[in-house]
Amino acid sequence: GGEFTNWDSYPFILCDHHDLRKVIYTDKLGVDAKLTEEHLHGKYVSPADIRESAGVQKLLGEVGAMHDKWRDKYSQHLTPLQRKAEEVWNRLRAYEKVSQNRLAVPLAQRLAPEWVEATSLALDPGVGLSAAVKSHLWASDLRRSRASSPLTSLLQEDPFHLAALDKAARSAWLSIGEIEAVFADNGVWQELLKDRLSRTPQRYISPERQQALAQFQKQIQEGTVQKSLDELEELLPKLSDQQLAAFRARYAGRDRVDQRELSQDELVLGISAAERTKLIDRISALHEDAGAEGADGQVRLYVPVLANVLREILDDRDQRLLEQLANQVRNARADNYHPEDPKWRMLHLNYLEGRFPEVYRELVKWQPFPEQRAQKVLQSFRQLQSAYRSADPAAFAAASESFKATLEFVSDLTTADGVAGHLPDNPQVLSSLAKMQAAADKGDLEGFREARTEFLQASAAAGRPVEPYPGCKTLDLELMFNRTQPFMYAWILMLLALALFVVSMMWNSRIPYTLAFLAYLASLGFQFFGYYCRIAISGRAPVTNMYETVIFVASMSAIFALILEVIYRRKVIGLAGALVATLALVLADQMSMVLDPKISPLTPVLRSNFWLIIHVLTIVSSYAGGTLAWGLGNVALVLITFGNPSRETLKTLSTYTYRAIQIAVLLLAAGTFLGGWWAAYSWGRFWGWDPKEVWALIALVSYVIPLHMRYIGWVKDFGLAVCAVLCYASIVMAWYGVNFVLGAGLHSYGFGGGGPWWVFWAGLINLLWVLIACIIHVRRQLPMPTAGQPVEELAAAV
């Protein structure tokens, strides 16, 4: 073997900010040390250097203070050094998670917040029960805290989820850290299943219960949910009676129950930690009547007394549940309830728990932890670690292939088990599953894949289609998309087209004009390829965040300009389209800290491709029309201010600007109305004066005004160019300002931070330019006095 790389001291974390590098290396080498060119202008630093830098810690403390003060808008108040420190620290955190080196979180915070409550409960030494009850029953059994497991204090975060050990189709994979956690404490598996049930109940409950939940959700939206609450109020006492009857039946013929036996009783284990505490307190208050201590030190508790106490606990629980559901339903109705919004998970879960109290027990019974398969994953992973540390490339390659095969065996078999559980009478499914298991036991990957193909065909024919591990058909496309960076080449080619359009106007030559057209089309080709990749990968329209809307505006502006250029054959239209497209594409490509290009899951309200396409694409296309009008307006102002354009040229520019504004108005009006219909569908009202709605209306009115003024002759060519530039401020506010500056309203899925001062200064510079152009234009319109011309004639001319 060779030397094992110590990544903790190896400089590989990107940190190219000169001032931040100075802070880090000054802390490392001392204030008096002379920093080298590499120290100040290098590109990478080591994890240890970042972690041990007091200056970085100070900057992060300042970032934390900003976050506490400004919350979601804190990034707008950070200095460039603070923002860069946060960015580098996030890279360090990613390394810590991958390496499982230092970053750890309490298990209670990671998996089950209610465990915090359970672990904080301590036995009151003043209770009236005997020491035997304290030491055996309540302290060790009934109030058995998972905090006593090896995971109680720390659990390493593991961001890589690799193995599909959950039989529910399309469920989340488990990481190595989670598998180890389950082996250390089986209660973790139950908590994982409970969390998944709360997130996606449709994958874990029977069709009958799915239908009941769907009806409950529909009633919330329609305002008729009180019927379900009344039915639940009648049902809960009956369910409690059944639980107590089963409790008495388990101890039929006995008047007392052993305290250890009670600690493992189904009913006792099914109540919450707080309810167990109440059970302790009630029995403690009745200790003389609750039971008696036997010769072996065990306490025998009277069954009737326990049944009465449990009755009180169950009645209180039912009442709390009904009150909690009523409050949650009221909040949901007032807060634009959407069934797929994660914030209503607890509402759905509470209803399921109350309506079907056996739901968790059934889930764990249907899906026990697959220990043998999980053990194979861990064993293969340990072999991979050993091969890596050996620094033997051949051994590492072999271990990698073995680990991948193990993940494929385990994941596909687990998924197949889940499907077969729903098709117990299908001989083809069961036969192909047996072949898969046999091939996996032999380590025959090819035979396993053949059997898997047979299983997939059989399950699809039976109405249970599933995807083989890893279940993603777009990995190669995503890799190619990331490697080719089509939107980067798009702005390079569009910039070339812009330069060639300028040359063609200066020389009045068709050769650069033709070359400009070719570069323009090539840029659009790269953009279309980028859109194809993003749509194929995400399965949705590419207009769900600020980055995607910026590149879409660039493309639509270029398309609008191309259409007008093909129709009218005026080079200035192509020049304006190339100008605005280049600016937008450069902005999206070079400002990744503000415009995140990552393809992320959609928020629930956006998970409708129908409304996403017809509303969002329409409204963003209107931004493109306004952007093209802004570009044409600025080009017109430049020609009027610094050139001597002919009357025909000015008229042509004014006509194209007018057409672009018409496009913007038409699409803005249509998009605003479509947005109202979507709001009525999702939020229950057509219009609510939300900031996004208000600014969309302001933008529409802002553009309607110059259209009418032009129509009646109040503004001419120069005035329309000025209006096209000034009105664009309303689009910038509706598009960027509401989401990144105001950060208020129901359109929170589009909120972000960063870049407000850049946008402010850019807008101010543009307004100053308009003011300068107006001053120059007005001066040019003033007649020059001639020698001997009377003042009265001059005044009349003015």
C-alpha cells in the first residue's frame, strides 16, 4: 500500500477571497508573519486551517447575529467578507458530514424531537412508591429512555443515502450512519418509519385509510371538516373501550399484574412519555391501593386500579386530540391549506393516529428492520473503507464494484418484497422474486438483473410498476449537463453575436450580419439544450426559481427579437435582443451565490405542471417583452444622444419598442388573470392584494399608460424610449424586489436573498443615464440664436 491522504490538513476547500485568506493565514502563522503570494492569492485551504481560525469564527458569529436579527433577510445585510466566510464554512460542513469527522448532532434533534421530552423526565424521589418500583419498573422499564443507548449524546450526520431498505416504493434511502444507528438501537427504526409515515402517508397506509385521509383533506378545503371531527368524537370513546377491553382480557382471571409485565404491555407502550409520567403520578398518589410488593421485590399492581387510571389517561388524550385537531383545522383554513404542504403533516398525522390507533403497530409489523441485508451493506462498506486506506487502486476499484453490487442486490430485493406483499397471489411475481434472491445469494449480478427484468415486467402487468435501483434514468444526462455548461457557452456566443451586430451596423456589411445571425442561433441552440436537460431531469417547466426565470427571460427576449428581426430585417432589433440576452445570461452564470442554479424539489403549491406552465411561463414571458422594450429603449437613447439617426431609423426603433411593450402588456394581463385563477384553486380566493399580485398589477398599469399616450400622440419617439426604460423598474420590483427585498406575502416559495445593493445601483445608474439623455435631447431641440435675431422671435421659436 501507499500513504493515506490526511484530508484534514490537505488544501482542497475552495477559498479564493483574498481578504478571507489573509484572515485564515494570519491566524495560522501569526500577525508578524510575512504572507506569501500563495497565502494571499491561492485558491484552496485545508479544513483544519478553516476550523482553527479565530477570525473565521468571529465572522461566523457576526453572521449568526445578523441571522438572529434579520431572519430570512439576513444575507442582504452581510458584508462580502462575511458572506464569503459563510460560504466557505458551508463547504467545510459538507466535508465534515461526508467524512463523519467532527460534525455531530443530538439524536433527539435528528430523528425524534419528542425524545428530548422523554430524556428530560427524571423520577421524582419524593413519590410514595417503594424503591423496587423506582428502580425496576419506572426507572428501567416503563420509562425506558433511548437516551441511554450509545447514540444518546452524539450521532454523526451522513449526507449520503445509499441503500433502499424501506419496502415502500420510491421511499427515501438510508445512509450508513442511519443503518449503524438502527443496529445500536432498534427504536431508531420505529422513529424513522413514523417520520416517513408523517411525510408520505399514502405510501405506508392501506387504500381504505388513504381514502379516509383524502376525504378529510378535501373537507378541510371545502370547509365541511366539522363532519369528520364529529365522527371522530363519537369514535374515540369506542376505540378506547376496545383498548381497555383488550387490556382486561390479557389479564383475565388475575386481579394483579407484575410491574415488569406491565411495562411491556401493548397499551402502556402505546401511550406517550407524558402520559406515562401521568400514569406514574396517579399510581404514586394511589400507592396504598395500587398494589403490593411481593417477596421477590416486584410490585403487583391491581388490574382494576390500572384500568381506571388508564381510562382517565385515554379520555384526556382523546379530548386533547380533538382540541388540537380543531385548532389545526382552524389554522389550516386561515392559512391557505394545501394537502401537500409539509407544514400540515402533523394535522394529517394526528387525524390518522386518532382514526386508526393501530397504524404504527401495523407499519412496524409489515416492515421489520431487514437486519441481514443491512449487515451486508455495512460489511461491504467496511471493505470499501479498508481498500481505500490501503491506497491500492486495484483493490479500491474491486471494492467499489462490490459495494455497488451489494447496494443493487439489497435495494432491489427490498423494493421487490414490498411489491410482492401487495401481490401475494401472483405466481409470476413470486417466481421472479425467488430467482432474484437466489442470484443475489450467489453474487451473480447478471443473473440477478435478468430475474429483476422479469420481475419488473410481471409487477408492471399486475399494476404495480417500479423502477430498478437507483431508479433514475437521467444520471448520464445530468452529468453531461454539468460538464457542458450550456448556458455559459450560450452567453459567450450571444456576446459574439452582439459584437458582430455592432460591426455590421458600423460597416453596413452583410458578412458580419450573417455571422451575427449564426452566432445568435447557436446561442439559442445551447439554451434549448440546457432547457431540455433541466426539464428532463426535473420533470417540470424550468421557471421555478430566480435563476431559471432569468435565463428564461434571456431566451424569450432573444426569441421575440429574432422574430421581429426576421420580419423587419433591421439590425438594431437583433442588436437589442443580443444585448439583453447577454446581460441576463451573464448575470445568471456569474452570480451563483444569489441566483442558485441547483435543481431543487418544488414546494407543494407549485406541483402542478398545468398551472406552472400556463401561469408562470406566461408571466415570465411578459418580463421578457418588457426586457426587450428596455433594451430597445436604451439603444434608441444612445443613438439619439450620441448619434444623428435618420427620421426613418427613429420611427423604426419606436415601432419596435411599441411592439415589445404590446407583447409585455398582453402577456402581463393574461398572466395576472391566470395567476388569479390559480390562487382561487390553491388558496381559495382570486385576489388578496398580496405584494406579488399588487406589483404585477402596478407593472401592467405602468406599461398600459405609455401605450395609450403613444396612441393619442402625447409621446413621440424619444418619449416612448424613455417610458420603456422607466417602466421596466416596475417589472424589476415585481420580479426581483418582492421576492428578494420585501420577502413578504404568500409567494414565499420564490423568496431569496442577496444582491439588493447591486440592483439598486444598477437601477440608479440607468435612471441617471435617462436623465442625461433627456437633458442632451432637450438642449438639441433648442434653436440656436443668430446675430441680430430679436429676443421675441427666439422666445416664440422655443
